[in-house]
Amino acid sequence: MTRADSDAFAMTAAARPVGIARHAVSSFMAAVSRFWKTRQAMHQLSEMSDWQLADIGLTRCDIDVVSLSVPHGDATRALQEIAADRTRPRMPNSVNPLQA
């Protein structure tokens, strides 16, 4: 190992704690941002009328259940899945596509 290699290794080893701290801070800031955006979205949904919620495929009960049971980062995703499930066409139980 040459002196230049040794100096480069020492600089990268010293920079690691700074990089780790920077990553931890940026991850924390991203989590706080996600939390506030989700909280704002849930607040806006809770202020909608039942008619407006039905128009986007949700009920007031969906908002209450998701806000109490799902972590804030996944609340909007959970509501999107609920709305998508309600709009997805369903096949009658008596029809089996493999027999048709």
C-alpha cells in the first residue's frame, strides 16, 4: 500500500461518520415530511362531505379506520387500495372463468 493509498483510505474512513450522520438526518427529515403530508391529506379527507368521499370511492368509516390502524406513512396508500378495490369489477360467485 502506497502513501497515497493510505491517505485516501484515512480520508474515506474519517468521512464515514459524517456520511452516516448526514444520511440519518436526511432520512429523519424525509420521514417528518411524509408524516406531515399524510396528516394534511387525512385532514383534508376528513373535511370532505360524505358525497365527495363516495365520489372517490371512500367512506368516512374508511378514513377513521385507516387513521387509527395504519402507520401515517402508509395511510394514503391504504386508502388508495380501498378505493381501488371498490371500483374494481367483481365477478359473480357462480361464474367460474375456468369452466366457461
